[in-house]
Amino acid sequence: MLWVKAFHIIFMVTWFAGLFYLPRLFVYHAMSEDEISNERFKIMERKLFYGIMTPGALITVILGVWMLVEYAWSAYQHSHWLAIKLILVGVIIVYHIYCGKLLIDFRNDRNRHSHVFYRWLNEFPVLLLIAIIILASVKPF
């Protein structure tokens, strides 16, 4: 089970690296004014989302469910930290899907937000990551 946990953490780091970087690309994309830059950002965003973030998210969730079924659910099913952590994981999955929607908007030249919006959006996964790690490590409840 330690190997499963290790790979869960590895793919979670991969996923979150993408969650941190994609909104930063959106910042620069929203500021771009020439067609060459616009097309370059579309390629970078697509490759990051579909080639790194989504596989990282899927493998993270699969390994997390595996650990939940094999160990954590029986050991921690009455612990509030696990329920809160799983809710936050659900929130980060929704955030991931929302980033995919924004990616599609950029791809179709339908972006409606300023670079400032994306700067703020970029901070959201940081807060979730901090909360999730504290809950999983400290198990405060």
C-alpha cells in the first residue's frame, strides 16, 4: 500500500503543478494581442490540460479511491478530517473541469475575462492544496 500512496502523491504533485500553471498561461493569453502568441498559448494550454493535468488527476483519483477502499475508509470512516478532505478533493475536481471550460473558451476565441481575473483564479488551488495537505497529514478532527 505504500507504493500506491507514493504514486498517489507523485501524480497529485503533477496534477497540482498543472493547476498552478494553466491559470498563469491564461493570464498571459488574456494579455496577448497578436495571432502568433494567441495560437502558441492555445497549443500550450491544450497540451498541459490534456497531456499532464487530466492524466495526473485521473491517476490521483484512482489511486486515492484504491487507498480509501483498501485502508482509509475502515480506519477513518468516522473521522471528520477525511470527509472534509474528500469534499475539498471534489472542489478541486470541479475547479479542474472549470479550467477545461476556460480552455475551450480560449480555443474558440471566446474569452470573457481579464488577466486580473486569471491572476485571482490562480490562487484558488493553492488554498485548497494547503487545506488538503494539512487534513491528510495532521488529521485534526
